[in-house]
Amino acid sequence: MNRWKLLWRLMPLLAVLALAGCGDPSISAIDPQGPVASEQFFLMKLSLAVMIFVFAVVMIIYIYVLVRYRKKKGQDQIPKQVEGNHVLEIIWTVIPILLLIVIAVPTIKYTFEHSKDLREEEGVVHIKVTAHQFWWQFEYPDNNINTAQDMYIPVGKRVALELTSSDVKHSFWVPALAGKIDTNPGMSNIMHLQADKPGIYRGKCAELCGASHSLMDFKVVAVSEAEYNQWVEGKKTPAKVTADTAKGEQVFKDNCLSCHAVGGEGAGLGPNLNGFANRTEVAGVLPHDAASVKKWIQDPQAQKPGTKMPKVNLNEDQVDQLVKYLETLK
Ligand code: CUA
């Protein structure tokens, strides 16, 4: 095989390494940003180390035997035939058992630890996550907050998540903070996570759930405890309507309110839009600016195929007023 052909055959492997997103701390499972992700990364390294060890030992013995016992010049007779060797059989049974124990003990320990229900524990932030086609709802029962797409958490504190789905099966995944967990309609799954440093950690839906599965992104926004408390307080004060935004508010009431709430309670069919102006992206897929909001309102299907948000019949001026109003929902 010539060199180029070999390189071509290695391409898929190189592509996997390139696509693994190594190094981007906002979405990398191999650059953990919290204790849960770190413990899970430890399990990955441990299993990989054991596998590399087994591979190396097998290859060394294999190559040794291949070289040592190959047919020599002038050797015509059949070598001595060996059938069964108790010592060897015991060795290659016991070593794998020991290796499995080495992997199993910490894996079982962390599996139970990471699925512990911390909702009732002191100092833990409790968030209810509901997956929808194709967005994420976040409720903070202790603070009466109902929001979407950006999940605010305080740095250095454990966050207990209770996850479910309103329609099909989705999977909640923030690679930098914790492994994924399914969200199933009609039942709740439990997990917890923690961020050690402030930052925006990207989350993904990790279960094929429809046409816009790959666009079902969200963010975990980790902020200092003071900023978090400020955010919680801010959610209690409704956005101020000025003469400038009154027209937009009316457009909203006439066309959007049947699906989108803006206050603390009630999600309706679509995401609750409180704090909308502070969200990092529009619908999780467009950069947050007035042009994107407009683009989204005018044709949601073009941005997120299969979304339940309908195209609303509004003229150019109404859309502009509506965008102006939405940008006051801080
Ligand atoms: Cu939700 Cu994929």
C-alpha cells in the first residue's frame, strides 16, 4: 500500500479526533469544568488505560511468538503439539477478572453517587428540566422561576436536576459539566452537576428526536453566587413598559401570549420569554441580535424545521415593534 492510500484509510480516525472538539472547555467532556465531569473523565481514563495495557500485553506476546516460533530454514518436521496448559489458563482467566474489578469498583461507586437525589439537601439548587421539541424549559421551584434555553446556576454549588419530557424522548447533555441523561415523557430522571468556574457551557440534545434534533441546543450559564441571587431577584420584577414599547407589547398580547408567557408562572406551549433579552442565542441557533429575532419571528420553520412555532401574520412595522418589546424582557 502506498503512503497516500494509507493516509486515506486513516482519514476516518483522524476525522474523529478532529471532530471530538478536544480543547474547547465550553463543550468538551475531556476538559471537565466541574467535579461530576472530572469523576466521569477519570473513569474514561481508567478504562482506556486498562484497554491500552491489555492491547500492549497481547501484542507483545503475539509478536514474540510470531518471531520466536516461525518456521526456520531446513525445518521439515511438525512441531510438538500442545493441548491445554493449566497454569496459562488460570493466568489468562484471573488477570482479566482482576482488571474488570479495577474498572468496576470506581464505576459502580460513581454511578450510584452521580444518580443520588440531592433535591432535598441543604444548599443545593433545585431545577426541573423539561425537554420539548425543540427547546428546553428550566423551572426553579424554590424561587418560582420558569424560564427557557439558558439555565443559570451559581458557581461552586451543587445543582440537583429533575428531568422529564413533554413529548418524545430527548437527552440532556452538557459535556463539560456531566454525562448525558435521557428525558422521558411521563417520568422523572435525577442527576446533579456543578460548575467550578464561571462561564457559559454549551448543552446539546443527545437523542434523535425529530427534524431539528441537531438544533436543540441550550446553555448553562454559571455565575458567581452574588450574580445568581441578583438574577433570581431580577426575575421577580416585571419588565417596564414604556411609551416606546407599548405598541410592541400589544402586538405580543394579540399574537404571542396564547403560547408564550413572560412572567414567573405558566409556560404555555412555547418557551417562557422572561429574561429573553439576556439570552445568549435566539431559539438556541441564531446569534442574539434584533435581526435574528426578526428572522426567527418571520419564518421559524426556515431556522428550525419541525418547530411548533407557527409563522405569525404580522406586517414589517408590527414585527419591528414586537422585537423592540422583546428586547426589554431582561
Ligand atoms: Cu431533543 Cu434531540
